[in-house]
Amino acid sequence: MLRRRVYGADHDPGPRPGRSYAELVGGPLDGLLPDIDGWPTEGIDDGVALSTELTRWPGGRALYDPRPGEPRGPGVVCRLHHSGDTP
């Protein structure tokens, strides 16, 4: 089984115990896990814009939003779905 990779963690790509992660679904960052430990719930509920060279606009941001009613728990606490790209 492949080890999951954490968004933005080039030197230590695996999730760390005791941290909270979102799972990115679809789009250029599909399958990556941004570390959301300590993020306010409102910040996650509003969605995220993550920097990447892999969008329609190199150097832009990939937009990811939660879907209502998705479960949250320890480890991977939510899933964020690709909703578009922005320069």
C-alpha cells in the first residue's frame, strides 16, 4: 500500500500521529493531506485555496471546499473537494 503524502511536506511526506488532516479529493492535489491541526472549524468550513504549480494558472491556487454532512474524526478529519482554480 502506498504511503499517504502530506501537502507541503517535501522532506517528511507521511502523516504524523496526533495531527489532524483533511483529504483532498479531485483536482491537481488529489489524495494529498493538508495538515489542518489547529485550524479553526470556520476556516475549514469556508474552504481553502492551496498554492500549486499544477493549476490551470501555474503559480495559482487550487480551491477545495467541504461538502455538508461529511463526517469528522481523528486523523483525517474531513474531505475537501476540488471546486476550481484561481490565478
